[in-house]
Amino acid sequence: MFNLCYKSLLNRRFIAALTVLSIALSVALIVGVERLRTEARAGFANSASGIDLIIAARGNDVQILMATVFGVGTTGAGISWDSYEMIEDLPQIIWTVPIMMGDNHRGYPVIGTSEQYFDHFRHSGGRQLIFAEGVPFKSPDGAVIGAKVAQAFGYTSGTEIVNAHGSGEVAFDVHDEAPFTVTGVLGHTGTAVDRMVFVSLEGFDALHEEPASEVADPFVLIEAPEVAGEHEDHDHVELDEPDEHEEGHQEHDDRHAHGSGHEDEGQTVTTSDGHDHDGHDHEPGTINAIFAGLEEKTAVLSVQRQLADHRDEALTAVLPNVALLQLWSITSTAETALRLMAGAVAVAGMIGMVVMLSASLDNRRREFAILRSVGATPAGVFSLILLEAVLLLSAGIVLGVIALSALTRVIDPILAANFGLRIGVGLPSFREVLLIAIVFCSGLLASIIPALRVYRMTLSDGLLVRL
């Protein structure tokens, strides 16, 4: 029966090939849409793992999430450094990371932050960021780049890069006079971090300040006040009276007694309240957002309420997982549209198969009559049509899966480069297998229509063919 079915399809190879192609297209589209949807959600969730709260000026939660975690858009208004220190001192919060945005490097977002970002940021279910080479930035003109940025431009440690104002491909002001030096390259994460450039708060803020003197390099301005201060202190010691000198010692002792003294720049200071402080001397005027970690997850509502009641600034504390749910609710319409389109293609493929099988029945009535004459029963001829449908469906499904795998290998680097999204090539998931099974069963049920018609024809025709 199988050999007879194969030769029958081979005799109608052109129409059979078109049918297999339409089924393959429907399978590739249905599975591809599901895989893209699943991997997109997983990629977004992996990028936001490890962050308990994202604190920013009051605005849309989804917009804040997209801007701070994925580098898409902006948060709008900024947060004062006083508010940052207030948030840092909340008893429920154990660590904070400031975030500054608004620049780009050749289309890739630039993030101003502290070294604590690399200690506390997590991805892919709790994995810590790892340096493929180099170290975090130690100076205002240092920069750390993601794996995709390094791959796209061939950057390594020691490479000088130039940033510009604006987001995306828009560059309002290119800072050729203030290049950053790459000090480290992050390992591949498969998240938006791969497409980011990280610089220190000092370096980021220096590019946006109006210089008080005609200095070519804005990074020099960061060092200048400290140098001037050292000279002033030196002169002050020589000229001032001894009682003022002792007063300076008293102030120094008071700071130590309070427990809020700072160590060297770039080091983490753990105070008596258990908080991790960055220990940097530079205080920018405003920042865009704050990543925060909580001592207890149950303290989320308490922190949100305190920030909502903060009178100095209108602040909001975004829960990344909740914001992601809001994002899925926004994109659900697009997902539904894609699924409907994939389903329509699948239905078209099934209809094409039924039409192909039905259109050839009248021309095959003599074939069926001969089969009956050599002992085939109506049920046997019925099974022959179903077996043909099984072969067409199986060939279409296999071809569709192979085509999807080949297409995925081609578009995966493109999606990773432009959207930080990876589909991945691997074995179909349970849900994908379920969708393939639904396509197969639907095609098999659709093939019953021409099979029943053959069954009735063989019963009425017998050995007589109606011309």
C-alpha cells in the first residue's frame, strides 16, 4: 500500500510538491511565530532579573523599564542626587545603582553608572556579569562595553571610543575632544547588556556640563578642583592660626564618629546600617533612574508608599516583573494578529491539500476500479487516500522544520544585533511539538473529505466507469 501510494504521488509530483511547500510554509510560520514570542518573553525576563525595583521620576512603568533595562527611549525627567541619597538610606534597601542615559556610541546606548552595576546586575535567572577581558572603569574616561559592541566594531581593552548626545542613530553633538578608553569587555549574556556601553558617572556628567574655562578635555575639569583644593589647603595650613587647624581635626573626628566616612574612589563602603555605598566623590546634578535591591521582597509595598509620599520630587518605584506583564498586555494584540496570520496560512495549506486530493479523484476513477478488481475493498481505497495525506503532511512538516532552522541561523545574528534578541536553534519545545501535532491532525481530518468521496465512488462504480 505504501509503495502504491508513493508511486501515485510521484506520478503527480508537481501538484504534490506545491502541496508539500504550502504545508511547510504554514508549519514554519506557526512554529516560528511561537518561538519568536517565547524567546522574546524569555529574553526580556532574563534582562530584568536580579532588580527588585527601578526608581525614576514619575511616569509610565513600561517606558521606564524599556529605557533603563533595554536602552530604548528615555525616562523623561531626572532625579536629584539628594533624592538618590535619601533612597540609598532607606532601611529596606540594601544596594542602589545610579543610572544616567541620553548618549549613544554609533547607535548603541551609553549608560552612565557606578562600578556597583557590575556587582549587582543579574541576568538569565541570576547570573552575574562576567568580564571576557579587562576590568571595570577606574577613571572618569574609562568605559566598559558589551559583547555585541566589541564584536561589531572589533573593540578591545585600550581602544578609544567617542560618544555623542542623542539616542539610537541620532547624534546631536559628537565629543571628539573627549574620547573614552575601553577598560573592559563583558562576556556574552544574550540580553540588552551586550548592546550597551558603560561609563562612569563622572565621565558621563563631565560631557554634559558647561565648562567654566577653555579646557579642551572635559575630563580635566574633574581633576582641576581637587588639585586647586590641595593648593588651597596647603596655603591654609601655613597661614592660619593653630586653633583653626585643630578645628579641622575635630571635624574629621566627627565624621568618623558618625560612621559615614568615605574610602577611596571606586571602593564600596559598608556602613553601620548595612547599606553598600559607592564611595565616589562626584555627585551629578541629576540622574535618570536607580536600580535597587531590597533586603526583603515583602518590603516592596512599603518602599513604593514612601516614595509616593516623597514631597521633594514625584518618584515612582517600578517592579520589573509587573512592568513586563503590562508590556505583554500591550503586545498581546500584535501576538494575536501574528497567530491569526499563521493560522490562516495553515488553513490555506490544508485547503490546498484537500483540493489537490479531490481534483484528481475523477481522473483516478479507473485506477480505483482496477484496484477493486484485484481485491481492494472500499475501505482499502479509503485508506490509500488517507495514507497519501499522511505522506504529504509528514513531508511538509519535516521541510517546514528544516526551513525554519535554516532561516533562524540567518536572522538570529540580525535580531541579536538590532534588538538584543536571540531565537536560538535547537530542538522544538513541547508547545511547538503540540502545534505541529495540531497541524498534522487537522490535515488528517481534512483529508477525510476526499477519502469519503472515494469510498462512495468505489461502492457505486464497481468495475463500471461512468464516462
